[in-house]
Amino acid sequence: QVQLVESGGGSVQPGGSLRLSCVASGIPFAQYAIIWYRQAPGQQRESVASITTFGPIKYADSVKGRFTVSRDNAKSTAYLQMNDLKPEDTAVYYCNCLDTVRTYWGQGTQVTVSS
């Protein structure tokens, strides 16, 4: 059974930091690309960062310079380090693992940035 479990969300003040984790089980994690998405209330889900199996990384313009995506294949875990958080970063964050034919989603973790 495939399972993706996100953790690390919470409430922080503007300028704060959080690190999200996504632990995968049931898949050959190293063979999957990772995309972090977020969805704010009333908004469409948007991708914020991605990392492929061989390393190339992309970020949404809104998070460049503030967010860092990484992966530890030995631990089947992906990370999203979020620094200098802003109120507009408030959303549910989702981890997506995919290859050419399969895609899996975690349950999401809430991030709230407010003063």
C-alpha cells in the first residue's frame, strides 16, 4: 500500500520558518519526482517546488529565494524548507510523488502565517 505522510505544518508569524516533510512508503521513492503543491481557501492548487529523480529543481516565482526543496532517498523523504514566510503563503501544502504512469498524493498539512 502506497502512503505519503506530510508533517511539519503549523502557525507562524510573518518572517518565520517551517520545514515540511513528506515520508513515502510502498514505492521506490528514488524513482519518483516530487512536487510540492499548496492550496489556499478559494484558490486553485498551485505547484510551488519540484525536484526530479536526478536533481533538477524548479520553484514558483512567488517562493524563489525563500523555499528550498530537497530529498533524502535513503529515508524516502522529501522536504520543503520555508523561510521568510508571508501571510500569502497560508495554505494546505501537499506532497505529490509521480513517475511516468503513477501519481500519489499525501493528505496535506496546514501552514498558517499570521501576526
